[in-house]
Amino acid sequence: MGSCSRVVEGTCQWNVRSRDDWVQRSGVGLDEQETLYDMGIEAEEYFRDYASKDDGRNKGFDSDEGVGPDDVLRMEFNTPDEAKSFYNNYSRLKGFSTRQGRKVTNTAGDIVRYTFVCNRQGYREKKWLQMANRKREHKIVTRCGCLAEMRIKRKDGSGKWYVSRFVDEHNHELASGKFVDYLRSHRRLSEVEIAQMTSLREVGISIPKIYESFAAQLGGFNLVTFTKQDMYNEVRRQRELQNGDVSAAIRYLEGVSRVDNRIFWRYKVGSENNLCDLFWSDGRSQFDYAIFGDVLAFDATYGRNKYNLPVVFSGVNHHNQTCVFGCAMVSCETQESYIWVLRQFLECMEGKAPKAVITDGDTSMRNAIRHVFPETHHRLCAWHLLRNATSNICDSQFTQLFRHCMLADMEVDEFEVQWEAMLDECGVREVEWVKDLYRKKTAWATAYIRGQFFAGIRTTSRCESLHAKLGRFVESRYGVLEFVTNFQRCIDFLRDNEDELEFRSWYGTPVLQTEFVELEKDGWTKYTREMFWRFREALKRCVRIHICGCNKNAEGEVYVVQKYRRPEKKWEVLRQNVGNKFSCTCLRMESFGLPYVHILAVLVRLDYTIIPNTLVLRRWSKTAKLHYGLNCTRNETQEQTTTYRSRLGAFAQLCTRLGRVACMSDEDFKYYSHKVLTDTICLEIKNGLRPPEDVGLTAEEQRVKDPISVRTKGTGRLSQASASTGKKRRKCSNCGRLGHRRTRCPNRAGQEGGQPCVGVNKRVRGTQVVQEDAPSNNPEAVSLGDL
């Protein structure tokens, strides 16, 4: 079936100067011309190269005879790769795919013969067709015993390769023109396309979307010479080419340290040299913590990588926006792991501990915080508590009453009375979970937390919001390197939003909405835009506050205030004679850092036109970052930034002009795309923006293996469900462990480890690199047994 003795009639006039001229003079049909055009420059170059040989081997090629088996048998090649490319291009014209067959070596071990065959050569082994315990559906059988092949041998003396056997007969139908690109050997991603795909993936664009963008660029899906699966395969190949996931991440951090001399990072390995824990924080994060590090929030329930490890440390900046202080990857959710991470965090931040911490209530984390931050007030996430209340006490009335007890602004005595009433009303006095919850009341009840500054944070929802943003940049399949690099891009995204908010806070003036014009204007000059809005809402509501009395004492004046038509509830506002300080028994100023309606009502009563500085918390002000050294550095480099932007604009115009001309022909497009890509990579390495492959790592760093995939604590129900079904859990075929497969095995080929190294820490701050070897009995070191 499908004899192929004639390739393309008249394609042997090799003295053509361009592909279009060649196709026009060949006399081929329209479909064959489209196939030739889709082959691109590669096929043209090979055919033209063979035709240009003048050694007598290619004689007889004329338009009447065409290219037949006898013509191929007279061809010679400099390398086996040339022969392989020729046969593959030949197969594209005919409509079949190729692969490399057997290789034959001589007694010295040198390869002397190659065979290239049709991809439908041979048959599928019977053992794969008769598997009794098969889990997946069979793939379509494509092998049909086709005998088409091209065999080359090496000539003695010259070192060239000649065609010793050529079979041009197929026992199957050949693919038509529009289906050729689906054949395996003809699906290819060029270097330019790989670079474009990589850059788009780095900003969080998915593979299907990237594939659609390629189709839009080329003018249709039928012109794309690869499939989405080829793109996934290329991503997997790039991961496998890395010399270990962790080692590549270390090289990346080493490269970043050349640009950011304040970056801090440390890691710890286990007994088999697998990564256990990793912590890193760049210079900008440390600067933000120096200003806004009074409140720290982190949630360890996030599993946005294939090892289920990340713990993100976050807080709130002066725009009431989430900011990131650092990130850690822990091997297991144990107290020892959290203690190690928190100690690295504390050392990174030069010993400054947060005043308050909000977490999801994990026991190991709570004990670690008590151990490392003994003076820090620990608050439990309100959302997690309400969820646990719903799951442990299946009573909507209890959940509603518990919510009121937890969040209502009341005195301690009033809280105790309402708590007792709730226990009797819902009949949960003897429930052990409720008893344990009451013992932790100082970590969640507003009555006991009043006066402690938490920057308005009552839940870890900011962590959840950060995780949602991070999900745009990080996928669950990502390893350590991809997580670290894309995590930094997510931080850059948040910082860009902060810069925009900074601009909006300084640019323009608001439309005044209250009758207290002077106070409102002064609030705009002192607070950021987001905090000004909160201040203005409180200023609007202060008209509902009535001052019903004023007493004087040695400290100052005490004003008794109450809400309109609510005489049963009163507060006292103290105005001190020394320092012009204000305080209120509601403790809102101490809890949130903004003057509440009670104090604002007194300011209005006393005809204040400006807000006293004692009521302006610096962390909420526009000038929050102006009192620290980094801002001075920015002023010093402002001229350099302006110069950079001017250069960038001018160079972008030149590139646009080059692009218009280079895109006029396919050959110019490919040439200049490759040249620009190569030159860009060289400049990135030169300027320290891309770490070179041979970055100076120690032998121990190069031997660090990937973490072992673990399951988080939040998968308990899923594990129980899996166990109840009786299904056998799948193990890695390489190392025999659970939690991963052979393709992601940390002990796969290319990652041989050296001697076991327990507790190795790496610290980089500036150009100083310190290597510390902790003893094996270090309680902070996590062994594989703890996993």
C-alpha cells in the first residue's frame, strides 16, 4: 500500500536561490507546495546542501527523474544528525514520521551503523496488551510492522556516512498535508517558541492560553507545528535538565544575592541529604518588616507546590494592604520544624520579634511561637474558630452566640456572664471541645484582647487572599525552584500595587464630605488614602456622640461620652495635660491605631483644627517609609532610575523598528529572534539578572536532594476515605516511598547524593557567606524518621 518511489517531481533543480523560487520551479502541486512551505528553512537548507555537493555522488538529479531510492543511495552525510534530519524532512514530504532504530558498534565500541525507521515499524509487545492489573486505558496501537527505513554506515578513512540501505515501501496509509504536523517527529518547538512559552509561564499564564496565543500569532491553529502536550513535555524536560530542583533553587538565590545584597536565606537537610526546611527573605521584605512588623500573620494550610510545604509570613502596610516579610518551606508540620523556621525569621529581622501574631491555631505552630516569641501575643483566627464551632457543635444557635461572645466589644465581666448564659442555653457545658476553647479565651475573645494592637486583623483571611494571588503565579505541580522564582514575581506584583497606592495617596485632594473641614483636610495630609477613608467614616459618626459631663483631675480632663439616645452605655475620654495625649476606655485607639468616634467627639468639642500627633500612628501615615534609610537610597538612585527609563524608551523604539523589518520574512524573523534571545541571555548573566549554570556552589550544595513529598494535616478525612475503600496506595517505582512517582523522585538519576549532612544551614547577607554544620544531636535537625 502507498508506494513512495517518487518524492516530489522536479525537486532536483538545486541551483535555486530562494524557497519560493524553488517551489515555483519544482512543478509540484498546491498541496505539496504548502507542505514544503510549512517545512520552513530547515528542509530547504538540507536539500540545498545536498544538491550543492559536486563530488559526483549526486549526479542524475534532474526534473524528469525526481528523487528516488537510487538517488538517496548515492547520498553522503558528514554526521549521523544530518542523515537523521534529511530522512525526517523527506518523511514530512511523504506523510510519515520517523524515529531512530538500532545502532551497531565495532569491537572498539565505536558506532559504525545507524538505522532510521518509520515510526510504525515493529509491533507492540504482547505483555503490554495482556496486563491483568491495568489501571489506564490502552493507547491507540500505531505499530503495524512497516519496513520502510534508511540505513547509514561510516566510511573508512574519510569519516563520512553513506546510505547503505533504503526501503521506500510502506504498508499503511500516509498522512495528508494538514495532518503531517500531528506526526511525532514533525512536532517541534523552536528555541524562540520555547523562550516565549517560558516567559509567559513565568507571569502565570497557563499552557492552553499560551497555545492559543501562538495560534493567534501564526494565523490559525492549523499553522502551529506542535501540540499542547508537546509544551507540557518541554516543561517537564526543563525540570529534568536542572541539576536537582533544590540545587537549581540554590543557584537562583545565589544569583539574586548579586543584585540584592540584603537577601537572607538558609536551608537544612536531613540524614539522606534531602531538603527539610528552607527560609528566605529579600531586602525589601526586611525593610517592610522593620516598619510594619508589629503584627505578623501566617497560615500553614497552603499547599501550592508539589511538596505541600510553603509557609508565608505576611503583615499589613500603611495602605492596609498585605505585604510579605518572608517565606519558608517546611518538610513536616512539627514543632521542631516551626521552631527552626521562626528562629531563622528572628535572626533575619535582626532579633525584632512581632508584638502580635495571628495563626490558624495549629498546636505545633502555637507551641513554636510560645518558644521563640515568648513576649508576643498570639491570637487565633476567628474564621477558623467559627468553622470549628460549626463542625464540633452542630447547632446554628451556638455558632451565632459564640460569634457574639468572640467579636463583641464588651467588658470582661459582661463576657463571662454571656458565656455562662450560652452554655446553659445550648447545653454544651460538659462538651470537652467547649471547655478547651474557654481555656484559650485570651487568644480569641475581644474582651480579653482589647487594647492589644492587631492592626485590625481578626482572621487569617489576608493569608487566604495572599494565597489566591499567589495561585495566579504558582501551580501545584511546581517544584522548589519554580515556586521560589514565581513567589518572588508574586511579591513584585504586590509591591507594584503598593507603589500605585502610594502615588494615589500623594496625588490630588479628596472631595470633603463632613462639616469638620479642617480636621478632614488634616486627616488627608497625614493618613494614606485607605486609612483616611476609615478616619473620615469615624469623623462622620462622631456627631452621634453626646458629651454629658467633664471632670478634672491631676492628670487632666475626663470627658464622659455616650451615644445618642443610649444613656445606659458610657465611655470616658482622658485628655492629659502633659503631652496632649488622649485615651478612651473603649481602647479602640490602642487596638486599631486610629482615633475612634469618642475621641473625635472631644476634639470637635474642643475646636481642634488639626489631629494631635499623639493620635497619628506612624505606620498608618503617608510618611511611614520616609523615616528609614531605604528611602534615602531611593533618592540617591532616582537620577539613575530616570536615566534607565530614558534609555529603555529609546531602545524600545529601535527594537520596534527592527521588529517591523525582521517580521517581513520567515527567515529574517527566525534569525533575529534567535540572535536577540541569545544576546539577552548573555546580558542577563553579565548584569547578574540570571545566574549562570556554573555558579559557585559548594560540593554539599550541589548534592542537596529534593524534598520528600508530604501530606498536610488538613488531608485527614481524605486519608480515612481512601483507607476505607481498601485501595492500595501507589508507591514510587524508584525508591519505594509514598507521596510521589518515579518522575518526581528526589533520588532519580542525576541527583546522586554525597555523604549525609544533617542540619546544614546556608546564610547569605550581602557578600558574606557562612556555612554552619550543626551537630547530629541538634533538636532543630529533622531526620527522615520524623517525616
